[in-house]
Amino acid sequence: MATIAEETTRNPRVGMLAIVRKRRAVISEVKPFSGDNGVVHLVRLDYKDEHRPETEEVIWELEPARRLLEPNELPRSSDSPMPGEDFDALVRAARWSAILPYLDPDGEGPLNRMPVSAPFHGAVQVEDYQMMPLLKALAMPRINLLIADDVGLGKTIEAGLFLSELLIRRRIQRVLILTPASLRIQWRDEMWDKFSLQFDVIDRGSTQKLKRSLGIDANPWRSCSRIISSYYYLRQHDVLEQFHSACRTPEGLPHLPWDLLIVDEVHNLMPAPFGEDSELCKTLRMIAPHFEHRLFLTATPHNGHTRCFSGLLELLDPVRFTRTDELKPAEIERVKQIVVRRLKREINERSNPPRFCVRKPPQAVLLKFDTAEKHLINAFGTFRKKVRSIIASESKKRRLAGSFAIEILGKRLLSGPVTFSESWRRCKLGLREEELADDSDVMAARRSVAEETADDRETEQRHSTASTIIGSWMKAFVDKLAAEIDDIDRAVEQLGLDLERNQVTNQNPKEDARYSALSGLINRLLRNNTDWKPDERLIVFTEYKTTLDYLLRRLREQFPGDERRFLTLFGGMDDSQREQVKERFNDPEADVRVLVATDAASEGLNLQSTARYLLHFDCPWNPSRLEQRNGRLDRHGQARDVYVHHFASDEDADIRFIAYLIRKVDQIREDLGATGELFDEATHRCLIEGDNVEAVQTELDIRIEAVRDEASVAADDRVTADDEKDATAHLTALAAELELDHGAQHATLDAAMSVHAGRPQLSSLDESLRCRILQPSLAGWSDTIDDTVRRSATGGGLGPVPYLAFSADPFIDEIGGRPIFRPRVDTMMVHLGHPLLSVQSPGMPIAVNLDTRESNVKCLSASAAASIFKETGITVAQSEPDLLDAIEQARTGRSFWLSFMIAGLVLLVVESLFADRLLKNPSPAKESASASTHTEDTFR
């Protein structure tokens, strides 16, 4: 075997394989040049992986660690034969990594051409219903799909299967995932942890880092091929211009610059029912034409306006749909072609036992107010009425400003006396300012508060500024409101809160019925006398970070020595801190018991592993956000019934109305997207305008039923595709034909790791079908193990190496008669897409790691080759015996390498004949092209 030093002195030639910059490439052009130090070679490289750049020109002699590979070089006959178990592992690895076996390996089994294999490339337990959108998409020549499944059904997993399968088939390369800002890191981690797919998160920080590394003109949209970004970031003018610059392609090029666009929570980008569309919608409309395939995800596809819904469908598929106020019968039928929507109750009705837990009806926690708190409630009610009467005969602008003043203070009171008092303190500061704020200032503050932001600290700052402006605006009416203002001041003083101190949240009021109810709920649900229950946890949701800070401080004061039991999660946290909080809360062994979170934690986060109790400490007026909160626990992977709690009161009309809304939202939660505006209007009428509560509730019930009928979506609600009655059975058949089970994967990985170090490198599978890596520092494997297997250490240094499992069995718990897939901190699921089974180490795929000469050759078993010949309709009387004889000689100790190369030459003939057949019968065309390309790479 030639040494690396010898290989670096050889001259490159066209057609040779090379490893340059740790990437495998084919040399497509060589230009020699004479220089002062002799001849140097300008070499063009065509890289053979999915990363960018795809091609590159280098000066060969200047590249460090360059290496040439000659696949046609025969080994020496003196080489020792490969052991039989290593050869078996080699054959299995080659079949798993090649595309050809997926064309029905034995030629007689139940599998169709190119059966779905993405579930074997992910650390997931796939449900039948999650396979249906993928099967539907693969039947589309150009994929445009809206997955509108219920909250918690696993839309991220469905998108991951979709993405992984298209990458396996080589139908896509450049992918952009757009999400809310708070979900970027979660999407990145989910794609890596579940499917071993690497994505770059693009934001201001990463862009600046790239520019410092590559130069001021570096463009992340051009430099990266798999990107996750926030659509709030992309909508910014300079960023959008940078994106468009990266999308410019030569005129006449038939390919679009991007392959796949995935948009999560796409209802945030829906067109407006009337007037001008939002900036987010305009952004989506501008970028969508640059993508070949589009996948939209949302749990609320219809907002009650057909014009918005049809406009969203137009963004997804402009060929089938145009924006309209009424869908025609033909268009309604076409909705089923691109929209998939399944509900948890429907899936439960079709499965036994039910696949999902039951969310119990909302549990009301009755509040009892003492004298001081009642005084504050009544004082603000009188103040609100007086403001209404003052602005009733004023201009529309003045009425809007007054309504906003009532709204911002009223919402803060619904979150408790401390949160209200903090805003009231700001109002009093505004009353002391010399300048008088006018209606325009208040309306500007209203727009600022209404603008979406992912940082709760920024939101609190906007509320503080708005409260100060409201106080300055009230100076115009201070004489008329003097008595009411004094009454509120006295009520706050009776509660023991000092408004002259800067931080009201650091003070404890003499009375706080909400906090008392929370304390009682914790003692009842989470504690057993003086001890914490080991298997119960509670999520407390609040709308304001002011309330969050106050609750965290009081809880830690109430339970001294148990400060670690309480965590917070809010928008604007550092990404690493956010992930640590999520991991601790989801870790059944951790000592945390209560998570206090703002709505930043209510979109997309998975918190169902350890908790089943939730409390709405206060409630957002938007019912969709309320349901997003509930969906953190009521989702795929929840093993127990979920209990949602909220406050109710017979003494406070506002709380009583909010409790009614919560019950109503629970009754119609599947249609919240269509009824959100009705709830918002009803809330505004009752809490701001002071309309009669009973009349508003009656009208709301009637309007909701009318809108629900109008907004019904005729989507595809199948749990399985018509031609795939049982997707699990087909996956089992494919695994059997590929010999893909935990025992075979264990033996193959052990053989690969043992090539240069001796057996064993993996411990035997235990009773839970898990094993350990015996030498994590093994040469050639340590980097992969450290980067992709070893857990991160909290204090720096190397973290622990978890157990390895090759199937979902160790992760499935039987709870209440329902099998539940639960990730484990101490165990990692290894799959075909995991770097241990797919990455190069050192410099070669696993199928080649077993090759002691590190030759770039892969081999299929004789039966697999025979089935390929059979598939093409060619007689193999001469070829098959030669291949069988070559394999037999290898097993009996004759020169393995000569036999192995005979097998490789036979398969080269197979490749040529097989490709010829595909050209004659190019259906499906895309799959055929992918198979041909992969075959070329496999046997080059």
C-alpha cells in the first residue's frame, strides 16, 4: 500500500479520485504550469458530496493533506484474506448505502420501485399517519403541499421524513426552512437529533461571523446550502436584497436557484382579508418563485376569510389556485390535492388503543378576593367607566387613544396587582411630565405594542413606554379623573405596594388571590405533604415578563432551599440557556418541578415528556395563542391525560368573561384559526367598550357557528394512502429484505470500528438492546464520536458517551396500554443517516471502512446482483456464477482482493445494463435519474 508521502508526489490525472480539504472529488481537468520550483498543476475538482461549492480549482502542490485514490488499482496477491464476518458486514453496508437495493432487492417481494426509506435514516418511531403526507408528496412531479395537522401531531417529524427522503433520492440539494424566531434552534436541533441533517442558522450574528471569515462580500444565502432562518429576519430590506442577489442565475438556466422551501407556522404569513398585505406575506410572495418545491406547515390553515385562505394556496401553488373571495367547486376539489389535515380525535377514532391522550375539559380555579384587592378591582372599573364617558363624544382618533389606555391597563390588571401597579407607576410618571402627549403619540405607542417581537424584554420596554405616554396623555383630563386616580392610588397603597420604588416586582402585596391559588395548586398537584412528587410537573403561562419575574421570586421565597425546582423560559433568552431549560424540564431525572413561561415558549416547543399539568396565570386575548400554550403538553408523545387550569371568579366580571372564552376555545379548538377575530372583537366589546356581557356572548355563539361552516376545509384527512394500507408493514418488509435489524447494524458497526484495532469495539447488546462504545478515543473514530455521539458537558471538557441503540425498542414505554416513544438522555438511537453509519472515517464511508486497503469499491451480494439482472430482464448464466465463485474464494481464504475486484467488474456491467434499461423505461423519471447518478458514484 502506498504511503501518503508517496501519494502526494504523484501527479494528478483526469478521472482520478482525490481527497482534498477533507472532501472526496473527481479530477475533471489538469493544467500543468512551469514555475520557479518546478511544474505545478492547476486542478479542477468536482466534489461528490452534497456540500458547496460543487466544483473548485486548486493548485495541487499547495494543498495540504491532499490524497489520490486509484479505484482500478489491483491489490497485491499476498494480502491476507478478509474474515467471513467482515465480508458479511461489508456486503450489508454496501447494500444499505447503495441506491440499487431499494429497487426491490429480491425481485419478487411486495415492494414497489423505490420504496420509502427515510424512516431508516431517522431516530424516530414513525406512525402510519405521518407517512401519508410523504407518500402523497412523492406522487407529485413538483411538490406543493400544505400540512395542516392538528397541534401536536408531529408536523416537524413529517417535514423531516419528507426532507430526508428527497435528499436520499437526490431530488433536492438546496433547502431553506423559515420559522418564527423562537423556533430556529429547535428546528436545527430536531433535524440533527432525529435525522442527522445539518443546517446553518442564518441571522445577523452568523452573517457577520461569515463576513469576518470569508470577506465583506460573503453572502450566507449563497455560501450555505441548507439554511434555517426566521421570516422576521428575512423580511428586513437589506437581508431580502442579499437573498435576491444570491438567487440570480444565468439567463436560460432551466433550474431554479433553490430546491425546497419549508415554512413553519405559515398562518403568520397569510395574506390580509382586505387592504395591504403584511410585510411577512409580501416577503413570502417575493421568494416563493425561487423554489422548485414548497412545503407549508400550520395547525390553523383558515382564518375565516376565504380570500386569505385562497391567497395562501396561491402562494403555495399558483398553477392550481388564484386569490378569490369564493372557491369554486372545482377549486374546492383541488384543495384535497395539496392540503393534508388530520385531527387527534379522528386518529383516535380509527386506532385501538387510541394513539393520543385525552385533554380534560378546562379546570376552573376559583379566586376569592379580600378587601384590598376588591378595592383595586372596583377602583379601576370606575376609572374605566369615567374614561369611556369622557371620550364618548370625542373624535375617532381620541376614542381610539382612550380605548388603548383602558386596554393596556386592563390587561395588566388581569395579570395581577403587581403587574398592574408597575404600569400604573409608569402612568403616574407620565402625569408628572411637562409636555402633554397627544392622540398621535398614543396611537404610535399602540402600533409599537402591537408589533410582533420575539424578545419579551423588548415587549416589556414597549409596554412601559406606552404606559408613560398614556399618563402624559391623561394630563388633558386630569381634573375630570382626579377622584378616580386618587382611588386607585389608595387601593395600591392598601395592598402595601410603594409606587415610589423603582421595582414594584420586588415587593409582595398584602393580598394576591392569584398567587395564593397558584401556591395551593402546587401543593395539591406537585407535593405530597413536605415532599415533591417525583413524576409531576406544572407549566405556568403568563403573558408578561413582569409577572414571570414576580412569580419566580415569590416561589423561590416560599420554598427556601428548593430554588432549583423553579425555572423560567421567555423570549430573548440566549439560545444555549433556552435549550438548557428545555432539556432540564424534559429530563425525568432532573429536580425541576415548575416552569414559568411567557408565550415565547408556547409555539413549537416540546414539553410533554414529563408534564401533564398547565395553568394559564393570565390569558392572551388571541385564542390561537391560548391553544398554542395547551399544545405544549397535548401533543404526540404525551403518555398521560392533560389537565389545563385557569382562573375564574364570581367577583370580577372581567375574569368571569375570560373564563367563558377559555371554555369556548376548548369546545371549538379545531377551528380557532377561523374564529380568532370574533373572539378578539367580543373581548374588546366587553372589556374595553363595556357592552353587555350576556348579549356579547349570545352573538358570539351565533357568529362562531356561521364562520365554522364557511371556513371548513375540504382537505385530505386520510390516515394512510390508498395504495399503502399499512405503511409499517411495508417498512418491515423492506428491512427484512435488506437485513436491516439491530443485530446486523451492531455487527456491521463493530466490524467497521475493529478494522485497525481488533474486536470488539462495541459491547454486546444487553437485555434492552443497547451497547456501549468500548474505546471512545479510537483512532479514526474519536472525532465522529466526540462530535455526534458524546453528550455536551455543562462545565466544559468532554461529556459522557451514551449507550447506542439500533432500533426504537429501548425508547418505547407502555403507558396506559399505549406505546409511547420517549427519547432517553442516556441512550442514542443510531440509524442509517447517523454519522457513525454514514460519515467517512477515516476518509471513507462505512462500507469501505471494512476494506483494509481503503479502496473505493462497494460490493453487493450475489443474490442482490442476480435480482438486478432479473429486474432488467437479462440472462445471467455467465455472470452470476462468476460472482458467486469470487465470493466463495474470498470466504475460503484465496486472495480476497482479486475475487473482490471480479465482483466489482461484474457489477460495473450490471450498472451499464441497468442504466440502459432505465433510459428505455424512464418512469418515474426523477427516480431513474437519481438511481443512475448514485450508481455512478457507487462504482466509480
